[in-house]
Amino acid sequence: ESPVTSIGPASADAIMNANMSKTAISRLPVEEILQKRKRFCRELTSTRDLQPVRVAVLGGTTTNEVVDLLEVLLLADGFKPTFYQSEYNKYYEDAVHEPEKLREFQPDIAYIHTHWLNIQQFPTKGCTETDFQILVRNETTRFQTIWDSLHETVGCQVIQNNFEHPALGVLGNLDAVAYGGQTRFVYELNLEFAKAANRNRKLLLQDLNT
């Protein structure tokens, strides 16, 4: 979730009448930023010299609003963004199987925007420790394939979010403890993502979990 908070009903008008900054805009509710996106973008592009940046957004979910929000925040931070968006839930295909469009686009940054529902296989309730570790390794390997392909294809900085916990633990209080728990699985997967980012300076982790 975005950390933005409200600063009052007249906040957007006040910002528009002042020297807009990323800090001021990011204090607005997300809904207000998106509602007034065109106005913000028009003002921000007309008042400053902007540095071009090319951003590929590869989504496991719908990413239109993510891109709209990024556009405003990047403009406020002094960048003029150009975006590439994968089709819905085609992040793996675009990165690994059909990278030609990304190679042609030549992004400076690739943002992989995924959700816990994009995890391909969760452990079953009676999962053993051995099977649990195999599932974690398989899922981590799938994302490592994406990161490696992007680095080899376009060589850009990759941003990968980790996963929020499922809203409802299927095993109740044991969901964070038992090998069959989805919460436990997400925790272990996030840990592997953190280890991968620690080893690779061209992989950044966006922390959605905390």
C-alpha cells in the first residue's frame, strides 16, 4: 500500500498554487493524485527541465493506476518518464519468453509489480519440511529467471516488490508457523528475495510486506 496521507480538502489547490514538490504531492491521498493527474502533469512538465527516464512496468496485476501514480511522482522529482506496460499477468512472458519488445524499448528501470496471488504454488496443509523447501526454491528460481533475463536482455536496474501476507491465514494462528501455512511460505519467499537483492546491486526490493 502507498504511504501517502491526507492534508485536507483544499490541499491539491494549495499545492498547485505553490512550487510543487514530490514531498507535497506525496502527502495527498492516492485517489486525489489520480483524480487530478492530468492537471499535475501539465503543470509539472511546463515549469522545469526534466531528465528523461524509461520505465518498464511488468505486472501480475492491473498496472494502469500504478503507472499513472508513478508518472506524477517522477515528474515532481524532476524526471520525464516514458512507460512500457506488459499486458495483464504477462510479466514472466515479457521478461523471459518474448523480450524483444523490452529490448526495443530499452528501459532504464524495470519494475516487476506482483501480488501474492501470482505465487504459482503454495504448500498444502500437510506439507513436509522437505517439500516446503522445494516449493520455496522453485518459486524463487522462477523470479530469479526473470531478473537474470532482464539483466541479460536490457541490463537495466530491476525493482521487485516482495509479497504482502494473504488476508486470511488458512491455518489460523499456525499459518505463520506450520509448513503448510501460506503466511509461513510468503515469509520464507520474502527472505529469499531479500537475500537475492543483497547479492545483486542491480536488483532493488520494494518492501510491501512491512
